[in-house]
Amino acid sequence: MQNFLKSIPHKFTAKEEQILQKAFEFGNNAHKGQKRKNGDDYFTHPVGASIILGQIFPDTPTLAATLLHDVPEDTGMSLETIEKEFGKEVARLIDGVTQLGHVRFKSSKDKYYVENLRKLFIATSQDIRVILIKLADRLHNMRTIEFIPPEKQKKVAMETLEMYSPIAGRLGIGAWKDELEDLSFKIVFPKEFEETKKLLEDELKKRNENLKDMQKRLGHTLRTEGIKYLEITGRVKRLYSLYNKLKRYKGDISKIYDIMALRIITKSTADCYAVLGAIHKHFQPVPNRIKDFIATPKPNGYQSIHTTVFDKNGSIMEIQIRTDLMHEEAERGIAAHWFYSEEGKPENSGPMKPSWIAELQAWHEEDTNPDEYLERLKIDFFRDRIFVFTPKGDIKDLPHGATVIDFAFAVHSDLGYHMMGAKINGKMASIYDELSQEDVVEIIKSKKPATISRDWLDAAKTSGARNKIRHYLNEHDKGIIQRVKELKLQDFKIARFFRKK
Ligand code: MN
């Protein structure tokens, strides 16, 4: 218990420590006598998972639930007993983890199918903390996978690669995504793993001196320019991510500029831009390789500035600039955001929540009827998502196959109701056009309300736009019926008037 607490970098209150102590003893007792495949006591697994989770999300009920996550499934102790001892919140989290364990995932080449499964996974868990527990559980199992039979290893590793690491990525938890990927990569594609590893090692031998030299010179440059920074570190690309990039570049490693990169950590956003300015003053930047993810964060909340510069003798180096808070968030993702807001820090200090998670949460909170909820889930969630931009650079997260009409209503209903045309990437386009990844879409608005036809309904893919169009069409029909009624009434009045006369 003391080692467990020491392994988590967080100061718990006496009350919190007491709860964790109780969960620790309860779990230890419940699993007594059970062994893991490597001969260790079974309880080392929930403790291991809980320590992993504690690194990024030291929330007491969640950690207690992690210590107890296999109890109802694997021991004689029931969920009711846990609820009596630890309360509703802990019991609900454990129940969520158990439920999620019953969802079976079949591997598939169809990437939409796999993506749908990921969404099903998220939808089933209902509470982000359940996913965090499940991911920590999987990471600990992956770290200790060598003791299970090879065939089972392959199956678990494949599932990790298809399901768990992409979800960790979507939630912005870079540290977990990277580790899950590399642990699985080694098992699922052993030959490719070894080849990539060899390639990386050769490259590191060649360029390590280069990196160290550049690190020194960058530090010197920043100090002479009087620009504040906290540290400059080297980072080496992860094997699985290098392997995927190599596939895209047909194995040509000379085309990959970010195998090694330097990372400059600063205290403030303003310092990030000052660092960028100083670097570009002293080192020639490679054109079109400056990416400002601070101004435009990635959909999962990732923030950083990336630039690539020419070094001496034509070699090339990527440099990533971010604040210490951004760095922390890149590692901990949604967990950092949630924990900070719980601690009472200002909401806007964290990265934005991935919008599809926020949407899903909102749906759970909203009082919608189950049929409608399922319809929306089907339409919006069981497809891949695309990310498109407004001219001002705001990101809209839409389902694959979405059209300009969906985009307009996603920005603002009023914009949808007054749309007369659109430009995609600066070119005139039809409002029925399908959007592609990273399109910049500008809606041309008219002063008068648009004439909305049934064609709009057919072209709209999101339930948001469809509901608004349906609403308009219903109102419109009602208007016509009303006018017909009024006319008849008038006829009647006129008739009566004439009769009287
Ligand atoms: Mn487990």
C-alpha cells in the first residue's frame, strides 16, 4: 500500500488515502490465492493498472474502482457488496468496466467498420473514466503479455492496435497511445518491428551527433537573443509511427524529417512565438513545414508549433515548440483537462475536448427519447469523421459524407436558413457537394431566407441539419395549410357578406 501511494505523483488528503487503503485491502482479500500466468499474485494486476492511471488521472473514486475492477467478474464478491462498502460512484465505474469487457470486437479490414466499433466502445462506456480504467487495464496487460500463449498474445495485441491505441489517441493521451502501439506492433508484425527498429538505430547512429550539436546551438541562439525557455530535449520517433510513415513514403527514410526532433518547452504561449521567431532568424526554415497547432489545435486538443529548418551541410531538423502545460496535455490528454477543471482551475486552461466526445456527453445529459438517441447514434457515430474549417479557422467535426448543407447548419442554424451558395477552398461550389478532410468552407449568405426544398433533406447527412430542415419544411407546410384555411375562411366571410347584401 505504501509503495502504491508512493508510485502516484499526487498528494491525497487523509480521507482519500483512507478510501484507497480500504479498496486496496478489499481487493487484495477478494483476489487472495489467485495467481497470474507469470506466477505473481493476481492483485499485482489491478494495482499495476491503478498506478498507470494514477500518473495521469489521480482521482480517488477512479483509482479505487481500478483496484477493484476485476472483483465482480473474477471473485465471489458481488457488485452489491462493493456498492455497500464504497458507494454508488465506485460501483458504477466498475460495472461500466465489466459491461465493456463483454463487448466483443472482431478484427476487420474495413476501416469504417473498425471505426464504428471504436465509437460503439465509447458509447457503451458512457463515462470517460470507464474508458480510462479500461485503457490502463489494457496497458498493464500489454506490459505483462509475455506470459500468455503466443496465439492469444497476437489476438490481444491486434485488438489493442485496432481499438485501444486509437481511442487513447482520440482522447489525446499521447503517452498511452505510443506505448500501446509499440508493445502491440512487436507482437502483431514482428518482422516489420525488427526491420523498423534496425532502420531507426542506424539513423540514430548517423544523426545523434547532429542532434546534440543542434541542441547546443539552439540553446546558445535563444540565450543570446534573450528569449526565455525551460528546456530543450531530443525526441525520437516511435517505432509504430515511423513504420506507418515509411509505408506512406514507400520505405524512403530520407523523406522523413521528424525521425529525430528537438522539443523546446517554454513557460508561456508568447514565449513559443518568440522562440519560433528567433529560430527562423538564425536558421533557414523549410517552406510549407511550419504548423501552428497552437492557433489551430488538432481535433484531439494537441497544441504545439512545428517547424523544420535547414541545418549546416543541408541536413534537416524538425523543432517542436510548446509550453509546459501543452506538453503535459499532449501526454495526458482529456485526463489532464478533466482533472484540472475538477481542481478548480479555469476551464479554458485545458485543451478543448474532442468535439465528438463533448457531443456524446451532451446527448447523455440531454433528455432525448431513446429512439431519437439511437437514430442520432447511428447516423452521426457509426461513420468516420472528417474535420473541416470555417474561413476563420474554426474546426467543424462532421461525419464522413457530410455536405455543405451539414456544414452550414453545424456553424449556425441561421446560416443554414439563409444559405445561397458556398465556396470550398476558395472555389465556387454547390451546396449539395460532399466535403473532404480539411476543406475550408465559406457559406454565402443572403438577406432573404433561402428556399429550402426536400432535396436539402436528401443531401444532409447529420441529424442536426436534418432536424432543422425537417422543422423548416414542417413549418412551411403548416404555413401553406394555414394560408389555405385563412383563404377559405375569407371566402366564407365574403360569401356571407354577399349573402347579407
Ligand atoms: Mn483487468
